[in-house]
Amino acid sequence: MTEHTQSTLSLDEAARRLDHALARLEVRMSALASQAQGANGGLFDEDRANLATQLDAARGRERELAEAGAAASAALDRAIAGMRTALGD
């Protein structure tokens, strides 16, 4: 075999090995991309559930504040009525 033929064979072998490594890399990248998409969907569901829980808590606080506001308004009405009575209105 000549030196040129040996170089060509070595280059062909290196190209074949590079192609094989790139194919394995593509398979691995595809698997990782699929895995990441699955994880993102799970994160979205988790985030949505967390937001729903926070919304329920906020609605509960809103009801409590509305009840406290109504109670304060009723107490003010009673106080005003008492003051009017005391002043003779």
C-alpha cells in the first residue's frame, strides 16, 4: 500500500467514526429534548395547581375582608345612631 492510500484509508476511517459519533449525539440530543418537554409540561401543571391554590386562598381572604367591612359598617351605623340619639336629632 502506498502512503497516499494509507492516508486515504485513515481519513475514511476517521470520517466514518465521526459520522457514527454524530449519529449517537443526535439520538442522545433527541432523547434529552423529549425529556425536557415532558419536564416542562409537568412544571406547567405544577405551576397551574399552585396558582389555583393561591387563588382559592385569596378568595377566602376576600370573603373575610368583606365580612369584616360589613361588620365595621354596621358598627359605625350603630355609633352614628347612638350619637344622633344623644344629640337629640
